[in-house]
Amino acid sequence: MEQRQPAVEVVVSMANPAFWKGKRVLLTGHTGFKGSWLALWLAEMGARVTGLSLVPETEPSLFNLLNGKPAAAEICDLRDRHAVAARVMLAKPAIVLHLGAQALVRAGYRDPIGTYETNVQGTAHLLDALRIAPDVRSIVVVTTDKVYQNPETALAFVETDPLGGHDPYSASKAAAEIVTASYRSSFFSARGIGLATARAGNVIGGGDWAEDRLIPDAVKAWGGGRSLMVRRPQAVRPWQHVLEPLNGYLMMAERLWDNPHFAPSLNFGPDHQAAATVASVLDRASMAYGGGEVVHGDGSEGPHEAGYLMLDSTRARDTLGYSPVWNLDETVTRTMAWYRGLAAGQSAADLCLADIGAFEAVPALPMRAAV
């Protein structure tokens, strides 16, 4: 196992609302789980957000519950090169946050070609349109923690580790990393435009109803009075609240604005001690939800998925001052409270804004972080 160094006192950095006020932002994937949270946060900071995405894939969806208000919505398929180019020209973005993707591992097994078309070709379509956009200055392409070759050695991945991907989703995101690096070196660097990739995964938080995700599956099962069947209860993942990597993406875009060459890629994940098994997360979730039965599988069902995955976010800490705000207990408790609040009649917007406000308030306090 990787040895941990002593903990030090740090103050967590946070996205700067003054920076975002009035900025023209193109946000792809704005109808998805993470995109909906990010669109709302950007709107609260005064950004002028244009969203580019497909219609929401789930019902309910956080985007629909928020009434689509945080962004001027443009429904567009990233696989349609000409439509993407037209939307980019109309938006005239200064900053681009590219979250649009086919984002599910098991969906990638069912439709590998569609996954590659969206995640690889779609990324190329966007970047090709942006290379002639007159006002763009900062671009963050979001990939995943699964872009690395994973021998499952129980070591946390650093940004210079080899890229890979056992399954179509992971491979498509690794390929998107290569496409991004090519466009950066071929077109954007010479123009002084910041282009970098952000790697994060296994986010949880209120408003996610996607298939084959742990907390949404748990809420749907327990809310219906059913037991939750878990395929791989001992799988270890870097769990974090959705606001954690979103904060990283925002800070990354801010830094690229003034220093386009500061980093080609960054990991955004929790401290190493926050890695936890699926079973452990569900124990916390059941307690916070008020009860819920879980049936543990033996790990043999379904296609291959990594058993151990962890990121090293040292570079993000050193270059941005990035550090997790909420530990795993706080993350799970807030997530389940969000779903309970929605079921009790609270509005999704109020629940999200309350979490954003609490999240932004924490960095005023000194935090302990492993380095």
C-alpha cells in the first residue's frame, strides 16, 4: 500500500465568484447530473451560461426539477459536427467546460460505438469548433478517473501514469485525453489559449437518477421498499460529493485564464483515507436514509469493472490549493438528506443552493489534509 506522509494544516481554496461574474461560459452536458449542479452554481456566481447537451436521459432529472433556469439551453448532439460548430459560434464563449459525454461503464458495453462517437469524436468536434472561436480563452475537458491503465496495485494514480482503458467507456475517455493533447499542441498553445483535462469520478450528491449508479439505485430501491442488490460490494472507489470536483474544474478554468500552460491535466479526488468499499458507503447511506436492506453479490455478475481505483490529487493541491471540503461521512449524509428533503416536498433548487452555500462556507476554516 502507498505510504502516507504526515498531515499538514491547509486552507481549502474555492472558486472565485468575482471572476465568473459576467463571463460567457459554454457548458456541455448541462442537462446531466454534474452539469445541472454546475450550471446552477455558475448562475449563482453571475456567469452567462449557455448549455449544450442532449435532452435529460432520466425521469426525474435534476435539470427538469431546476426548470432549466440556470442555463440558456441548446439541445445539440456532440456527434453532429456542424450543429456543434453552429452552437459554438452563436454562444461566443470565453470559457468552455466540457462535461458532455456518455458517462456510464455498463452503457459503454451495450453500445461501444455510440460511446466512442460521443466521447472521442464529440470531443474532437467541440475542440475543432473552438480552435476558430474568436473569444475563447480557457477550456476544461472533463474525462474520468478511469482513464489510467489499472493493474490494481492499490496505488493512487498520478497524472503522468500511462493512459489505458479495459472497457469501452474507459478507453473512450483515455482517447479523449489524447485528442485533447493533440489539439492543445497543434492549435491552442500557439494562440495562448488554456486547454487542460480534469480527471475525477465516483461523485455522489442529490439529484442523480442515472442507471447503474450506487446511490441512485439505493434511493430507488429503498424508496420502493425493496432490497438493493450490489454486484461488487468490496470494490474500492474515491467517493466524493459532486461539488468537490466541480470546484476543481472552476478553479482550473480560472488558472488557465491567466496562465494557459500551467498544467495539461489534473486529478480531483478525495484524500487517500477516504477510499472506501461499496459496502461501507452503503452502510453509511442506509443509516442516513433511515434504513434500507442490501443484498451483497460475489463480484462475478456483469462485465469487468476495476476492483480498486484511487487518484492522487497532489498536483491539484500544489498548483490550485485544491483540497477536499467534506469527508465521506458528511458527503453521504448530505446526499441522503437531499433525497429525503425532495421526497418531503422541498424544491430541488433550494436543496442544491443550501449545499452550495454550506460548501462555500467551509474553506474559511483550516482543514487537515494528507500530503
